[in-house]
Amino acid sequence: MASTSSAPPCYVLASHNTLQSSTSAQASSILDHVDIQCRHADDSPLSLLPSHPDEHVFILYHDPDNPAAPTIKSTSSQFALSGVKVSQAPGASMDEDKNPNMYVLQVTSIGADPSQCAS
């Protein structure tokens, strides 16, 4: 069970599912590490734009006043975010300065190369 922490997330993975055009094909799932960059509410929104065409930016909004309900968004036209699963990170300590939860972003694309998800 995930604990409630007002500290920003530090353990974040992307679970990338590729939908196949065939209805009989099984969806494949890949877990990727993502680059994390912290932004604050008063930072310029331009800092969220991709720096090159192959970069995909996923935004996880962690509200310290409501840490149990993170929201996610994608700036990419190739990927959609369908949810976020929060659970206790294996081996994480209960250090008060660090969020002990693992956040898994549910990322879906149609016919894209799953290796692009980690950009």
C-alpha cells in the first residue's frame, strides 16, 4: 500500500503499451525509466516544451496538499497517458525528505516504437 507523502515523486517509471491494429493481437507492455525534471507552479510553461522532435514530455502534477491524487498529462501527439499507479517503492526508506512511493505512468501509443517512450 502506498503511503501519503507531500514530498515530490522521485521513483517514476513509464509503463508503455502499444496497441496493435489487429484486434487479435495482445498489447505489449514495457517498463522504462524516465528522466525527471522538477518544475514549480511559478516556472515558465515554456520549460515544459520538448527540446527536440523525438522528445516526449509527460507531466505528473503532484499537489503537496493532496498527494494521494496525482494528475498526468502528455505534450506529445504520439502518446496518451491513461492513468498513474502509485505503490510503495520496493526497498525505499521512509525518509521524511523523500517520497517513498513509486509512480508508474500508464502510457499508450498506436503503432509507435516503444523504445521512444523513454525519451
